[in-house]
Amino acid sequence: MTSTIGDHLRDWRQRRRMSQMDLALEADISTRHLSFLETGRSQPSREMVLHLAEQLEVPLRERNVLLVSAGFAPVYSQRSLDDPALDAARQAVDLVLKGHEPYPALAVDRHWSLVTANAALMPLVGSVDPALLKPPVNVLRLSLHPGGLAPRIVNFGEWRDHLLARLHHQVDVTADAVLMKLMDELRAYPTPSGRKHQPTARQDYAGVLVPLQLATPDGTLTLFSTTTVFGTPVDVTLSELAIEAFFPADSDTAAILRTMAERRGAEG
């Protein structure tokens, strides 16, 4: 059965845990009018669809769905990253990744598939099951799969909980069925042998961030990450692109990463 615009509006409102009154106040419309829109007694204009989608923080991809369900054409383009129109954006991503070296950084799409990465990342994942590195590479699967980085993550329980919490929030925001399936898959992975599932103590970070502690032949790296997205994009693909940049959480980690970069340079 095809969902109507009223169905979509109600679903997104409920997903945002808003009452009709809450949304009506945010959108500066009457509760009666919103009720009529949700029940199909009134049809929204194109402008009203976009206005309500903005108040509900609906992702651009789903705003197109709302428009089509209301009988309007989509307004947000969806291009491949190889499209010449996105050249400037792709160059900006490459510049950010390159400029972040010798620290690892990567760009991912809405499903956490690897788009590109800098030279500092790949040496950290070189020992994983080659099957996990076949495109498209899902970085969450790569992190938590028993054949991936999981056996080398010192604080596996804490890092796993952190990633699953981020994914759960993303599912809440986007209602993406692919992400829901991925979350079920990741939750089913066994804990690496000898590792406890429960989170470890967050020492020295005052509870304000979750570090990734990764064992390498050069020593254990302790890293924290930041996420960067494009501001006010009007292209669906660009709105779903995120850069994950890792920083050293201590001087030992910074020194190890510099040494690894120098070794790559000597070998290259």
C-alpha cells in the first residue's frame, strides 16, 4: 500500500516524538490544519511540505519522498560523487583528508561505506580479513567483525557500545532500512576471545569522549574522532557524506603515527 503525504508527516512527527501541538507551534500553523493534513482532509502545498520537513529535520533524501507523495516533483538533486558538478566538493574532501596526515581520516556515505581515505588509514587495517576490504567496504563492519579490527581493539566493549549508539541515533534520524539491518548484524557479532563485552573505564577523558584504543606492531594507539559534514548542502549525496577524522589522544600515539608516516615515506 502506498503511503500518503499525511502518513509520511505523521510517521516523521511520531519519530521525532512530537505531538501535533508541538509541530503546529514549531511550524506556526494551527493544530486543526496539521490534523487535516495528516488525515488527508487537506492537501499541503509544495511550500508547506518543505516547511514541515524543515521543522521535522527530515533528511533531504526523504524530503524528496514527501514531495512525490504529495504530487510534486523532487527538488533535491542526487548525483554521483564522480559528477563534474561535485568536483569542488570532492576536491575539498581530498584536501581535508590529505591535510590531516599523519593522522588517519576517511569519508563515508550514509550507510558507512568507505568513499575515500588518506594514506594514514590503510596501514592500520592491513591485517584484517581481505573479504572485508572488498568494495563497498563498510567501516562499521570492518571495526566490529571478528575478522576485522575487533581482535585488536583494546577497549572493544566500550568502542562497540559507542558505535552502536551512534548507529542507533542515525536510524532514529533517518529511518533507513539498510542501517536497521546493519545494526542487527553488528549486534549479533561475538565478542573477541578474551574480551569483556561491558564497557571499560574511561580513564583520563572525564567521560566527555570515547577513545579508540587500537593495538599495532608499533604500540597501542589511543585516538578520538570528530565528524565533519558539509554545511547547508542541497544535493542528497553531498548531504549524506561525512568525514571521520582521528586525532591522537596522547603524545605516544602522536609519535607512533609520525613514525609510521616516515616509514611510508621511506618505503615510497
